[in-house]
Amino acid sequence: VNNIIWVDEFSPDLPMTLADEQQLLQVFINILTNAEQACQGLNGGGTLTIRALCLQDKIRISFNDDGPGIPQENLKKIFEPFFTTKPPGEGTGLGLAIVNTIAEEHGGQLVLDSSPLGGCRASLLLPIHQGKRTA
């Protein structure tokens, strides 16, 4: 899609966990949209790798893109409401603030790593909760 190569690497032994499906969908759409825009803005395309694996008592879902990355000075402000680097009319600055809140409400966290050479990784860490499944 849009000259972006999608690579998915999901561990076959991912455990089940309890989470709000609609909220996680919002998280994934926001992160994927940001990654796509970053790749498009830099090269007109790129590679986006999505990985999901189990780390002890957490599930890590990471989204790696080969866009320009996030400048270090912006990493400190990236989760602040209304902070955006996009031109007026293209972003509200609420997306990552909401994503971070959703991660925290699930007992998890969102971690962003960026390289000065380019590329960014957004990792959603969710605790594994075993419980009864309801309809």
C-alpha cells in the first residue's frame, strides 16, 4: 500500500490477554498511520515491520519504520497533548497522547525509540492477563 512494504513477524506462541479490542485498534491505526506518513515523507515509500512476541510476563508489539526518525528533542514531548510536528491542518497532536493513555489504562506502556540515522520503533508493551473470556 502506498509503496510501503509490510513485514509481519508474529511469534506462534503468543499468549492470550485481556484488552479492549476497540481501543487497541485505535492504538494500532494511529501508530501505523504515523509510520506510513513518515515513510511517505522521506522516500515516497519504505518498509514497515510489525513484530509481536512474548517477553516474560508481557506481550510486545513493535512497529518499526525506516522513515526519518524522531529528533531527540521531540521524543521528550511526543506524548504531550497538542504537540505535533505536522503542518497546520494535518494533525491535532492528540494521537500519541491518546495512544499512550490507552496503553497505560491497560497496565502497559508505549515506548518510542528513534535513531539519528533514521527509523523509528514504537513498542506497545501489554501485561499478560489470564482470565475468563466473555462474549
